[in-house]
Amino acid sequence: MRLRRVLPIVVVVGLSAIAFSRCDPRAPGAAAPPGPEERLDGGVVRRDLRFPCGDAECAGWLYLPDTPAAPPVVVMGHGFAGTRDVGLPALAERLARAGFAVLAFDYRHFGASGGLPRQVVDPERQLEDWRAALRFVRASKDVDGRRVALFGSSLGGGHALIVAAGDPDVRAVIAQAPLVDAKIEGEATFFGVGWATRLLLTGWGDMLASAFGREPILIPAIAPAGGFGMIVDDAAYGAFEKLVVPGSTYRNEVAARSPFLFDDYDPAAHAKEIRAPVLLIASRGDRFAPFAAVEAYRAQGHDVEVVTFDGDHFDVYVPPATDLAADGAIAFLDRRLR
């Protein structure tokens, strides 16, 4: 009886806190100044640029191949709390050397992009950033804006699938180590009752503090065993730390409110809406993006291919898995985008 009386109050307070956390009273925050143009192996040029996204600017690297004509273009986004300079550059260069332009970008609140407060993973805003990146490349004179593909990694894979479901002009979609089913993946990333309780209390505190414009309460995105974070795992912590290069904008921390902003996020719910062909690059041994979710997604879609790699979630960013992923992506794009 007491629970029935208290539950509506808890729901109202929770929804109000989420609403307030998305209405931070501070200014949007400026993006970092762009860097110089770089020339990479194979004649690839990388331009550091900025494009408008919502109330701020997003930072992107545009990789241009050494081709005489405007090439097809791939919009590439990173995963949860990631940045464009961790795990994506080698893949983007491979695609560019194969003749595809690539726009790899940071979401608002992360990396070199603008957006305040920092380190907030808000899927609603990140989906807006994907659509802003699409508008940008379609208007660019350097690429063929009629031939556009999406490439998302981890959480970015789920984003790419949702964006493609609402954009019939996207020609192809690639999701690497993808998070595609919130229900299955939520069970895979549960680290005990004590962890869940602490996550809940810290998240509520962050949401309430944000309503008054205070700085976010930050927790690690990945922590070693015995610590506290969104993921608590020695292997994942060690694997991702090795990917962070000197000078990277990556920070191993997220606003504690972030999990509460995924209330209705579910790429699997949009599977039947995608008209573009889809390639899922996944591992049967992935502990954080279970292969069962990939198989379920393939069963729902109308044109879905799967390429598998050996290893865990973060192994796809290093050889030999990253080479297999790049080869599969290039072959898929050759057939579907050219």
C-alpha cells in the first residue's frame, strides 16, 4: 500500500530531474579551434573542421582520398564516451585509401566539439549530431553527397541504425561491435546490486545538481575490478587504455546522469524501418554487446549482413580484428555505395 503511494511521487521526481538535466542554464560552450590540414599515407588529406550541430559546433576530421572526382562519403561516429581520435583514425584512413571520403566527428560535450556541460552522454543530442553531420557532407563540394553511408562503432552503431531508419537517402549502414538491443545489453552490463545502487544515487544527485547549473558529477566510463564506473572490468579497462594515444582529447569519465537519458533508446525497435543495406561487424565473444542481440537484429531486418571477428568488445580496434573489420567494410561499401 505504501509502495503504491510512493511510486507516483518517485516517477514524477525522476521525470522532472531528467527534464531539468536536459535544460542546463549555461551557454553552449565553444568547440576547440581547428588544427592544420594534414597529409597522410596513400595521398590521403585530413582536414580538421567544424560544423553546426544544435546549439554548438561539432568537430570533425574529413579524410579525402587522392581521387580526381568527388568520392562517396562515410559519416563515422564513436561509442559511449569516446572521441574521434580513439580507435577510429586507422579505420578512417583505410577507407580513404580505398577511395571513400570519411567524416569522423565528436559528439557535443566530448572531445574537440562544443557543448556544456562536458562529458554528458545524451543519445537524443547525439542523434541530432549525426543528422547535422549528414547535412554537412551532403552540402559539401568535396564529396558526393548523394552517395552517403553511415559507420558507427559500439553505441555509435546503434545511433547509425536509428538515423538510417529515419533517412531514406542513406545508401548503406555499418555498425561495428554494435549496441543494438537495450534489453539484452543491459543484462550484460550489470555489475551487482551495490554497483546499481551507487549508480542510481550518483545519477540522481547529478541530475538534481544540473538543474542549478552545477558541474556534472563525473564517474569513470571504464574502471578496473574493485573500482566504480559504467563498466567495471579489468580486461576492458586495460584494452581501452591502450587505445588512447598521446594528445588525445579522450577523458575516461562521464556525467553520472548519462544512463538516465536512455529511457526510450532502442535501435532494435527501428530495424524494420531501414531501407538501406546493413552490415553488422560483431563478435560471438563480445561480453558487452552480446551476439544474441546481433542475431535478433539480423532476423528483423530486410537486408542485413554479418561479419564476425574474434575477441571481446574492444578487440575490434586492434589487429587482427581491425583489419578484418576494415576489409569487410570496404568490400561492403564497394558493392553498396559505388
